[in-house]
Amino acid sequence: MAPKPDAKGKGKGKKGKKKTNKPAWMSDGLWELSQNLPKLSEFYSGDIKDTKLKEGQAPPPNITRTQAGMFIWQLVFPSNKAGKQKRDECVKFGIVETSVKILASGKAPDMTPALGILVALTADNPQQRGVMMDAKPAPLPNLLSALGDESASLRAAACALLRVVSREPDTRPRLWRLMRADWDWSPLVACLDLTEMSQLGGRSACYDAAATLEAMCCAPEQDIANGACAALMAANGPAHMVKSAGGLGLSLAQGGAGDGTGIEVPNIDLLDDETREQVVARARHVAGLDGVLKSLVKLCAGPEGPLPDLEALAAEGAPPPDDGKKKKKKGKKGKKPKMEPGTLEAQTYASAVLRLSSLAEEQRSALVEAGALRYLLPLLDAKNSAARWNARQTLINLSLAPELLPKLQLYKVPDYVHQANVPSSHFERPLAPPAFTTTAVLQHQDSLGRKKDGVAGVVAKAKQMLKAK
């Protein structure tokens, strides 16, 4: 008979540890504070009260308003039951009113989580949406001014809240009264060009900006729809929309973009080249800084470290190291070294910058000299899909330089990257059809005869052949 569990619900066996989502880099005190919504609301509003501590209990850590806003945003963002409970608790602490006041401060680090919190609290709650619209100072002017900020994350959060306000019938007329005045629509239309900054929220900003324009231009209120369409044309909206649609493979001739609008829409191919030049220009600026490439390359290192320096070994005349393809001895497998906290994020962002830098042809040799091959090759087998994709694209860009091909072969870069081991005949198609032979006709006629005679005819022919022998 199995032993009965004790009063705490644990048997006599091993004690199981309660699983938490606490990151490895976060202390226990900071983790408890990040889950304590009442205390976070104090740091968020600036009205910090004294906490009654038990004997031996350490005081909670001191955090900034930006950190408190990010923690609250994480608690109220999920659409599950726990997130709904946290959103209901925010009503008691006046989080909506506090967020509206933070928007008036004009501080981008504080405004970004404040806008995200307002999106989570007002998207499915008409009552809280009304509280936000009636709060003082008025939130909509500050919301529209945030669209012109240089921070892509702030613009993404502003577009998300603008999407919520524009799609609801109780707030869309109030938004239109403000947008139909002397407000310039160019910042909102320019958010359609942020798709290249996907890791900073640019892609979300593009989608939310497009949803906002759709909600205003297709509004059931006729005056709002007509006015929004006119304002969109005045802000040169078709050019930005064609640019964002370049990934769909459309062309100016196919879509007839700009017909009947009186606006000249440039070609998608030219827009793609312009966007690429902008990205390459920023990559050149970053790569031109002293020591940046080597630092970025080293951030891509995994727990097992980079590959050996084969170029130095070849210069010294030493034999290359074993490739590890010898027969493995039977026994227990060794544990792989664990990744330090933050390594995953460092690999993702550093490899992304290297990928953009490799678009510039003059930076490819500098990347190889900085050791990019030694550090990026192990990422091809990494579990991190973003780092793996960045590493593959960077190596493909490096393979476009013929002078770097020997180094790629030295480090045994896979053939699908540089295609050095694929013969040229593999890519050549025969110009003439294959020569005509009679055997093919005979085989074809034989198959037709089998079909015509059926199984009985085939058996009869086989018996005749046996008798003849």
C-alpha cells in the first residue's frame, strides 16, 4: 500500500520544487516585487509608502517608474485568467489615470510602458476606455504627438493605442475631431515604413498604423471616412503603402497604384533599393566605429566557445584539429555547458547587426578579419531560430565576395551557403532534346501489346517461349 501524503501534500519521497517563471538573472526580492501589483502601483505613481517588514525580511528593492511600468505591463498584457484578474485590480489603484498623467510628462522611457498598459486595460473594457478619454490632461493630443518621436518602441505603443481608439464607435468621433484640425498625418503614415525595425516593434507599428488608417477611412460615419481619405492623400499615403506592400511582389503596372489620385507613386523596385541603401548606410556607420565589429562578433559566442583559428594554424604549418568524427566511446554523455543569463539575447541582437553590416560589400572582409566565421558557424546548429537565421544570412552575404571563398572552404562552411563544391553543369539545362532511339519505341509498343492482349495473352506468349526452348 502506498504511503499516505502528509499534511502538506508531500509523500516520503523526494520533495518537488515549485516551478516559477523567475529568470536566472533576477533576484528573489525583485521577482517578488515584480509580481506585487499594489507595490508596483506605488512606484508607478511616485507615491511610495513605507512597507511593514517582518523580522529578518529585507526591504523591497528600489526601482524606477519605467521599471515599474514594464512590470505592470507584463502582468496585465496576457489574455488569460491571471491577466484579467490583474487588469481588474488595476482599476482599484487608478492605473489608467496615472498612465494618462505620465503621457503628459513627455518622457519617452516612461511613456512606452504607459501606452502599453492603456492598450491592455482599455481594449476590451469600455468603462476604462471612457475613464481614459475623460482624464485630465487630455490623452489624445499627447498620443498623437508620440507618433513623431524618434523611438520606434514608443511609436509602436502609440500606434497600438491609436488602433484601439479608432476602431471603437464610442471613441472614434472624439479622435476625428482632433485629427481633422491642423494635425499633420505624416507621422502616422510614416509608421508604415518601420517594418525594417522588427526587433524594436517596427513591424507591429506598421500593422497597427495600417489598421488605424483602415478604421478611419472605412468608418461608418461618412464625414469621417471622406475626411480621412482626403487627409491620407494629402500626406502622400499611397507612396508609403506601396513601399510597405513591396514584400507582396506587386508592381506599379500590376496594381495601378496612384490611378485617379493625382499622386505620383514611385516604383516598388526603386523603393526597395532606397530602403536597402538606408539600412546599409546605418550599418556602415555602426561598422565604422572602432572595435565594434570585434565586440559584436564575440557576443555571438555560445557556451562552447568559437571554432579554432584555422588561419593561424595554417600559417604556422600546424595540422588542423580533429573534426570530431571519430568513433565515440560508449558511456554516459557529457553535459553540455549551460548558457549564461543574457547570452541568448546577445546572440540574437549581435547577429542581427552583423547581418545588416554584411549587406555593405566593403565591410565583408572586415567581418571575416574580426572572426565572424569562427563565431557564426556554431550558430547554424543553435536552437535560437533568430540567431540561426541571422548567422545563415550573414554567411550567405559573405560568400558573395569571391576573395573570401577560400576562407569559407577552410572552415568547412556548408555547401548550400557558398555552392563551391557544386559543378557548373548542375545549373546548366540541356539545349537539345535527347536522341531518338528505337528501343524506346519497342518498349512502348510492347507495353501497348500487354495492355491490348491482357493477362491471358501474356501467359500464352510465355508458354510458347517455354515450348520453343
